[in-house]
Amino acid sequence: MIQIITVIAKYLILIMCLIYTFSCYTMFRPKNKERQGDLLDNQVIYMFIFLFLCNAVLFLKTFDLKILIFFAAQIVFFEILMILFPRIYKKCSRLLINNTCFLLGVGFVILTRLSFDLAIRQFAIAAVSVLVTSVIPLMMHKITIWNKLGWLYAAAGFVLLSSVFVIGVQKNGSYNWVSIGGFAFQPSEFVKIIFVFFTAALLCKAKEFKDLVKITIVAALYVMVLVVERDLGGALLYFMIYLMMLYVATAKAIYLFGGLGAGSLAAVIAYHLFSHVQVRVAVWRDPFSMIEGRGLQVCQSLFAIGTGGWFGMGLGNGRPNDIPVRESDFIFSVISEEFGVIFGICLIFVLISCFILFMDISTRSRKLFNKLLCLGFGVCFLFQVFLSIGGVTKFIPSTGVTIPLVSYGGTSVVSTLIIINIIQGLYMLADSEEEEHERIKAEEEAEKRKYREKDYSSKNSGFH
């Protein structure tokens, strides 16, 4: 009987995910605020049904009451976030709140499947982070000097990024972790936020070519530090963020294509200089020839995705323990094995909808600094998804990058929630700018109409 219920639940879970994903895109269509509100309310219902089905299956597999208690805690947490945040910030993006909760929910479910202790830890980190970072939208409104601290950002970010050479520890082959009092974190996760601020602040003020050269040299130093730390994913992420922001700020295609060419040349040089780069490329080209060694991760990932097929094995029916680093870097493989490739594709589209929202805010922002911030964080978010999923599917060499909000990792969750709240602040600023623009436009139209009426009245008086 339990097996029948879990099989039925597998397809219902997939249906709820499909409906939720589709709703993410229908949200951009209606201009009517009431209609948008109804769609957002329905989206919340789909998400809660999805979470209920997942946790019901996990409970039926184990009959562990802790799963039900944890599920109740998630519901309370999401309800508080989705009710209080829009009341505090009346002009915030509810779609971004819903997507944040959905992605966190997927992460909690799959981590509960892998390790209940890890799921509880992730939940605690997320809850505290949401509470702390919820003041960021207010700070984006009240503090007006964000665009005046360009070189301060550059110096602070570089010092923090380079701190691993003094107090850093090696983890998963990369020397980009810092451990203080038993608490380990990746400085690069927080520095990427500072890096976007530094790039946006200086690019929006760059007047001459020499200004661009200075900014590019500093950005290149960031990338070089990451390469030396063996954080290849981070180096590529920072490079793409800067390149896209440079292109948008200058509107010159030569910088984009020149940067891509220089990046390709640097990749070739790195391949010949660093042995760990050669190993990553060799594993990518033919992981099955190294299946008993370094190619094990990619091979097990491909096996898991292939085994899951389109509809998945069902939650709790896969073999995730065969996949190395399954809770963080390779969590997409676990998701695809248990929920299916269709679910995995839906997850990608939900993440893409967040990127589209970031870009929509960028186009609506009237200040170049705000435009560049939205663009930088959008590229950071989407390219991180590309690096993570591209690596586990053998589309690109594995880079050890996590999926935002879904993968286990305190540093990643905190930094992503900071970015999301910065975007919320920029979303509200864009709304305020639009309202101010409409007000000024209405006043100008009223003045023109008044002038035309006065002019018409004077002409009629002259005629009589």
C-alpha cells in the first residue's frame, strides 16, 4: 500500500512542480495588480502541496516523527516570510519571495532524504540569515553613498579574498576556505558581492579609457587570486561577471569579444601551467577511463541521472550515497535520480525566472549604478547555476560550484540571501523611480496643457 502511495505521490510531485514552474512565467504577463496577486497566491498553494507530498513520502518511508515536526517548522518559517516581508516592504517582489521559498524547500526536502542533521543545520542557517538580511532592502533605500565607495570595495574585497593565504585551509582540493573557531566559510562567496559593488561603482563613473584599464587590472587580480587558490569555478564566475558588466556599461562589443578571446587564451595558459586544471579537463573528456579515481564523481553523477530517467525513481528509492559530494556540488544528480530529469529541467527554469526578474529590474532602473548591480548579480546567479549543473552533467569540466539555495552550504545560502535582499531593495527603488518619473511627467503635461489653454484664451481675446 505504501509503495502504491509513493508511486502516485511521485507523479503528483512532478505535476505540482510543472504547474509552479509555468506560473513563474505567466506572472510576467498580466499588468493588472489584482490578477498578479491571485497568481502569486496560487503559486504559494502549489508550493505547499509539493512540500506536503514530499514530506509525506519521506515519513512513510521511515515513520520518523521528526520529519513531520521539521515539515511543520518549514511551513511556519515560509508563512512568516511570505506574510511579514510584504507587509514590511509593501513594494517588494512577491515572485522573488515565492521562488526563494520554493528553492529552499527543494533543498530541505532533498537534504532530509540525504541526512536529517544536514537538513536541520541548513534550515537553522537559512532562518537566521533571512532574519539578519531582511534589513538590507531598507539599507538600500536609506543609504545613498553605495556608488561612492568604489575603491574601498576594491581594497576590502581583495584583502578578504587574499586572507586564505594567511589563515586558509584546504578543502575538496581548493585552498579557498577559512576556519575560525571551528566555523569554516568561503571568503569568495561574500567577496563576489563586494566585487559586483566595486565594478558597478567604478564603471558608472569611468569617463576615459585609462579608467577602464585601472578597473580591469584590479578585476584581473581578483581572478588571479582565485586561480592560485585553485578555485576555478570562482575565477570563471568573477571573470564573466566583470566582462558582462563592462560590456553593458560601455556598450562596446569589442570589449566583450576581446574579453572572451583573452579569457580563452588565459584558459589555455592555465591548462599548461597548472596540473589540477589538466586533471579537470582530462576527467571531463573521458571520466570513464578514470572511474576508479578522479572520474568517479562525474561517472556516478551520470549514472544517477540516467537511472532516474524522465520521471525519477521516486523520493527515497534512489542510491544517492553512491554519489560523492552529493549534498552540495552534486545535489542536482540526486534530484534528477529521485525526482526525474523533467523535475530537474523545471528547477532550472525556476532559477532562470529569477534571472529574468533581475534583468527586468535592471531595465526599469534609471540609475546606471543600480542597473549594473542588477546585471552583475543576475549574471552571478545564472552563471553559478550553469557552472554547477554543467559540471554534474559533463557539459563542462566540474568546477565545484553549488546551486543557489538548493545545495547544502552555509556560506552559499547566506551570500545568496544577501543578494536576493539587495535585489529586493533595487526592485523597490526602481518602482519609486518609476512613480517619481510618472509624477514629473504628469506635472509637465499639466503645465503644457495649462500653457496651451492660456495661449488659446489669449488668442480668442485678441480676435474679439
